[in-house]
Amino acid sequence: MEKLTEQKLSDLFQKRFMEAVTSSEMLPPSGSYREYIRLQSMHHRVIGTWNEDEKENNAFVSFSNHLRASGVNVPEIYEYDAKARIYLQEDLGDVTLFSFLTDIRVTNGFSSEITETYRKVVRVLPDIQVTAGKGIDFNFCYPRKAFDRQSMMWDLNYFKYYFLKLAKVSFDEQALEDDYASFCDYLLKAESNFFMMRDFQSRNILLRNNEPWFIDYQGGRRGALQYDLASLLYDAKADIPQQVREELIEEYLDNLAKIYPVDRKEFKQYFYGYVLIRMMQAMGAYGFRGFYEKKAHFLKSIPFALENLNVVMKKIDIPIQLTELYNVLNSLSESEVLKTIVIKETELTVAITSFSYKKGIPADPSGNGGGFIFDCRALPNPGRLVEYQKLTGKDREVIAYLEAYPEVEKFLNPVLSLVDQSVKGYLERKFSNLSVQFGCTGGQHRSVYCAERLAAHLRNNFPVKVVLKHREQE
């Protein structure tokens, strides 16, 4: 982010909150070209956003205002400067549904806790699509007002040019185009007068006080109910067990039926068609970002996507002939290019632990010894204040308290730099484990906050498996 843009965001912050910015933190880039910076003063903390695409900005701001007024958990838009292409939005924290399930399943698998969190999401999804969606101004939709034939063909050709061709998968192009046309004809028969959030997946769902909040719906438009559910349940790296998917479909349909009549058999038949087109769009994105833009971490999703595809190809049962399309999809597992992609996860695991010095330094679970131990006791201690004693370093009040002190950032910046250096070296040398521990007096506030910050930083910047543990909270 250019200094001038950062200064404009700081000025917008001061205009809105009548306080100067005391600290700022650039957030790691995502799959888009938007840039984010966390801005904070003594009493306020927000996400400043810059996006060159003014129409996309207008869509996000308009949808946010409407959905929030309708009771949907989306960020509040505090200020919007359309000319400068910047806005300030509510900071919902760093715990995504994806990071939540990743942490838990390392030790507990795809546990009932994860499943119950997904149930919360599918329970509210129909209200977003049907009830809140009624008043959406589709004139703000960009680039299309609906997930129509043009939108579908864009996605299908995205898959063809950025996945099939870059992965050197052979196919009969005219036969494939004919199947694309038939496939679109079929999908367009599904009822589609609903609000479709478009990229409804685990990284775009944040958990706040154990409730789901939603971001990144600027691509929303009119569409079929099945698409968002397909995006959620067949999100590649979330890797949801098929039995859990089946249960969540039923949970969704039970809640949909309370507000809108639904033919379950027909819904499911169209559902797997929408799963297929969503997966093809996602694979196109993995190919574009991975093969074309050389961003290797996008390629890591491909093995998961291919596993999901194998499941879907056994489930799909639509009443049209798609011979060439099915031939192509069934042949992907034989692609020599795709076989060279590393399966699933890197071998490097970073174990991050918070602890209390009163109870001793934790043992390194890998048995390798070494790693880092950082002493957080020199930082301001919220545990001394009555209002924070029952909270932890994961609570927003404690986070705001700590981040109001510049010395906290001065402590963390070299910590992140040191760990980054080791992670890069360990990846190059193919080491399997790195241990990082943060200690404070009680193991509840400062060490927990620092451990959470490092975990979020590594997940967003390196292809590593992060195992996060707060010893004194367990």
C-alpha cells in the first residue's frame, strides 16, 4: 500500500473517530487485489481498505449497509471515500472458520465442535439468501446482476484456459463447448431469484464470540440457492467429510423450509450441478493464481479439489448428456502435471504455545528441542486490572488494551522477523518441526495474544501447518 493511500486512510480514520492513529499493521494479501491495513487509536480499531475497482467498492458498501440493517452479521462500514477508493470497516478479528477448524482437527479430527459451528452457518444462510436478500439493490452488482449464462460461461472458460490448458489436459474443444452450453441450459432452470453471496467459503467466515460473521460478498448477485451452499460444503482445503456434508445439507433444508417452500429431491439434483460449476470456477482460480501468477500456495488446494471432484462425480445425477465434460473431469487424476503437485500439506509443523512461567516452560512435543521461547512479561499487563481478569488474550477488549501500547508492536515485530527467518530456512532444508513459545505471568493475556498473532501471521504467509495451544486455558 502506497504511503499516500495509507495517509488518506489515517485521515479518514481521524475524521470519523476524532482520534489520531497510534498504530497500523498491513494485513497479508489474499486472493484479490484489495489491500488491507489494521488501524488503531486509543479507543478504536478498524480495517482500512483500498481497492482500485470503484464498482466493486460500491457493491460491497451497499450490500454491507443493507445486510447489516437486516440483522445479518457483516462488518459495519464507518466511512467511505469513493473518489479515493478507500473505506473503513469494522474489524472482526483474525479467527476464520478455516483457521478454527484447522487448529481443532490437528488433535481432535473433524470434531463435533467443528460440525456444530458449520451448523450455525447453514442455519443462517437461508435468511441471508431469502429474507435479507429481498431488499438487495441488484443494480450495484458487479460485474453482472445475476449468475446468468454469461457468468456461467466466464467461469467455465476460466476453468478451461487457466486450469485444463495450463495443466496440459487434453480435450475436444468443440465437444466441450457444446457440453458447456447444455450444462448452462440445465442450471438456468433452477429457481434463481435469491441473493447469492458468490464466494461463501471458510476463509470468508469469521468467528466472533463463537458466532459466524461474513465478509467478501462484493461479488454477490441474483442466483440460485444451491450455489452458496455448494461453495461452503465443497470448499477444497476445508476438506469436510462427506457424511458431515450430507448432514449439513439436511440442516440447511430444514431451516430453508421454515421460510421458503422447497422440493428436497429437486434441490439436491440441482445442488450437485452447482457444486460442479463452483468447483470448476475454483480450480480455474487455483490455476490462474498458481500456474500463471506463480503463487505456489494456491496449488496446494488442487489435491483437495480433485478429491472432492471424485466424490461429486459419483453423486451427480443430472438428466442431460455431458460426455466430453465428464471425460475431462474424470481424467484429471491422470494428469502428469497435476501429479507433480505436493499432496495436501507441507511437512513443516510450527507448534505455538502460550504458557505461565509459574508452571514451568512446556516441553517441545516434537522431541527435537530448540526453537524459540519469548518472555512477554515486560509488556503491559492487563491481568492487573479487574475488568480484564476473567478475559484472555483472544478477547477484543484485551487485544485493544495491548495494541494501544506501541511497545507491544515493537516487541512483536522482531519476533515475527526472527520466526520468519527460521521458517524460510526450515522449509528450504525440509525440516519437520519448529517450536515457538510465549510465556507471561499467568499464561492468560499477553502470551495468548502474542501466540495468536504469530499463528495468524504464519498461516497467511507460509505453507506450514500451525498447531496452536494455550496451555493454561486447557
